[in-house]
Amino acid sequence: MSDAAAKNILTIYDTHAGAFAKLRSRHLMEKSWLDKFTRLVGEEGTILDIGCGNGVPIAEHFIRHGYQLTGFDGAPGMLARAQQAFPEQRWLNLDMRQMALNETFDGLIAWDSFFHLSHDDQRQMFPIFARHSHSGSVLMFTSGTDNGIAMGEFEGQPLYHASLSPDEYRQRLADNGFTVIEVMFEDPECGGHSVWLCQRS
């Protein structure tokens, strides 16, 4: 069941893009982490939002603060809403696992997106992160607390989440040139998110 659910993630978000837009809070509980991220990126810079969804509220936050944003998502129904709301930015409809832009960014963020990938697919993402970064680039992503799979539900369909162990995340980050600046598991001030903030050496 979990394998089928992992393969169905993009279809779920595409099919239920309207429901997601209604349910997704615009209250920016993530702000403290986004502020840490942008302090490292600097006042100006390019940001790659990996699994950007409909662009609200996270991409919107960066855009409002003057960053040049590229949003990447494999669910066209979600991405169309971002394109409509923020037409001046660049929005790309493609699975993150196929990301090959031949350019680098000052900041890369995969908030509540990367953790929908299977264990093996997550492992394959770290070289992709590295190829889209340069010295000083900042990477932030959310994960689980330990190695495993967790199943949720969205609009009556099983919603897949997976996580590697903290030790494996640290090793794969290091192997791809990233230093962990800060990590917090189940941050009570951020809705229980587990967050990794890293920087390319």
C-alpha cells in the first residue's frame, strides 16, 4: 500500500489542488525558519522552491521580500495557481526528481515536499541539491524524526511520508558538500515540523 501511495503523491495534489488551497493556512507559522534561511541567503538572491505547490504562503513570502524565485512542482493543478497569483516569477511543472536546470541558486527550500519521496528517491535528491547550489548556497528542508514511513490522509486518500535517520541525513549532506547549520525535531513553535538548515561549503 505504501509503495502505491508514494507513487500517487503528485496525482493527489493535482486532483485536489482546490481543496489544498482552501485548507492551507496563510498564517506563516514557518516565519522564524524562513527568516533564518533568508539571513543566510542575504538581502538579495535567487531562491529555488522545490515542491512549491500553489505558492502560498511560502513562495509568496519570498516574493514579497524581493527575492527572485523559481518554483518547481510536479502537480500542474497546484502550479497553475502559483502562476496565476505571481506571473512575474518562473514556475516549472516537473517532478523534483527530474530537476536539471543547469544553474545554481543562492537558496534552495523543500518545505513539506521532499518528505513525500521514498527513501531511495530522497537519497537521490542530495546530488540534485548539490548540482543546483554553489559555495554559500543555503538548503532547508523538512523531514521526519527517524528512519521510517508515516501514512497520513488527504481528501480521503492515503498520503505518504518517509524519512531517513538523522545520521543518514547528516552523512548524505556532508557527502554532497553541505554543513548542517541547525536542525530541530518537532519544533513546537512551527506546528511540530522537523527542520534542517544547511549551507554549501
